[in-house]
Amino acid sequence: MTKRILLCAGLAAAMLFSSCNMVNDGVSDIGSGVSDLTSDISSGLSDAESDLSSDWSDMQSDASDDMSKEESDRESSEEKRDDDMSSESAPTSGAPSDTSEPAAQTELSVPAYDLSALDNTKQGWGQGVRLDDKNRPEASLQFQEKYGKYDALFIGEEEPTIYLTFDCGYENGCTTPILDTLKEKGVQAVFFVISDYVERQPELVQRMIDDGHVIGNHSDTHPCMPDQSVERCEQEILNLHKTMEEQFDYTMTLFRPPAGEFSERTLAIAQQLGYKSIFWSYAYADWDPNNQMGPDKALPKITKALHPGAIYLLHAVSPDNAAILGDFIDCAREQGYTFSVLS
């Protein structure tokens, strides 16, 4: 009985071994067929890629030849036209003629920012009370170093030069005497205006231009710029920009953020629109006509603040400023300062 069982087990094992060999042989055959098929496909793709690459190279070569010929013909035509124009417009005298426009008027080199990636945290500006050994506000120097790359100006160079700027939100009769004094003293200033002022006071704006002053953009409606969308910020600048060009044939390039509130993003927006953002290194509480300290206190206060590269923010609604302006200019000059205008 035991021998019979062992014989049956042996036969079963032999049959199982034979079946496994058959399966392995089948798998081997399948693997070989797949390998052959993969090789054929790879070879076909290689041949197709080679043909396509050759055709593409031929197409590029033909296109390059055609473009080179067209460019050569165009350059030849332009050279001939330039020669003809040069011959027609050549000066009759021996003096040289230069009709080329400055590069700054034809092309602006402004960095392209991803505005959405820039910090839009609102910052208010005031020069603070901490001064260096040259009487310059330390905050102005720090902000100049940090934000100068956006064409932002918080203080001028370390030279005995003063820059006068006036904010004009509305008119209460002080701008004319201010303009009279500036003309008498031979000093130019920047007047930052909003759209409402331009619409209501076109004669004063025209006089500012005629007297050689610079008109600065103080926004269309005087909002807090960091609180606005990118599109709204752009319109706040461009609306007034367009008005000045259409009504006065005047192009503005200086922008003062309303209330001095800004962010890294709003500085970049102004820069990309071709503007410099102008802040200040000295200002005092002069904006309320009903709360003036009087000329006898105002004059020594602003004179004491003189420093190299000073950018003065004064409000044109201040009776004190209108009264002391001439004496301030004289006092500054006596201390060796000169006046220049931002541009």
C-alpha cells in the first residue's frame, strides 16, 4: 500500500514539473515576442524622428534664408531713405545739427515686477525726530536706502541743496502770494495737485507752469493707495496724468502718495507708470488754516530743520507759509544753502 502511494505521488510530481516547464516556455516565448515588437516600434520611431528632424531643419534653413533676404532688403531700403532725408535736411551753415531726442524721452528702463508678489502692507510716512550729525532725519536715510530702488525719494543727496514742494488740495487765497515770492526770489518748486484743484484753479496751474515750476501728481481723488486694487491705483495716477496732458499739454513725472501712505506694491505701480514717488525729509503741522502757530513761531521752526538734501513739504493753504517763505529762503541762503527743483 505504501509503495502504491509513493508511486502515485511521484507521477503527480512529474506531471506538475512538466506543466511548469510548459508555462515557463510559454512565458519565455511571449517575452521574446514583446521584446521583438518593442525593438520594431523603437526602430520605427527612430526612423520617423530622423525624418521629421531633417524636414524641420530644412524648413528652418529655408525660413532663415527668406528672413535674412527680407531684412537685408529692408535695411538697404531704410539706408537709402535715411541718405535721401539726410541730403534733404542737411544744414546750410557749418554749425552741427543734432535732431535726435534724449533717450529718456523715447524709452523708459523700468523693472518689470510681479505686483501680486510685492508686499502691500500700508505704511505711513513721517520723518521722525531722530537726527544724525548733519541734522538729517535718520528715518529718511533708512527709507531711502530701503525703497530707493522703486524711484522713491525721501531725502536728497548729501549736498547743501533744498527742494521746496507744496501740496495743493484746495485753494484759500495763499497760492498767489507764494508764487509771487518764489518769482521774486528766483526759486522753483514742485506743486502737487489733485484733479479737483486742476479743474477749479486752471489759471493758477497755468501760472505755475509759466513760472517754471514743476506740477506733480497727487492722485485723482486723494485715496489711501495701499487700500486700492492695482487697477484703481493705476487709474488714480493716469486720470490726472491724462487731464494735464489734454488741458495743459504738460506731462507729469513726479507722484506724491496721498497722506504719504504707501506700500512696496504702490511704489512699484508708480514706477512702472514712469513716475518717481516723492516724499519729504521735513514737514510740520501747517495744513489746517484755522490752526496756525503764527509766522513768528513758524519761521524759526522750519529754519531750525535745515539739512543737506532737505525736501520740504509745505501746504499752500497755510497763511504762515505764505508769510514766512521769503524770509526762509533768505535765511537758508545765508547759511550756504541753494535751492533746486525736483524733476
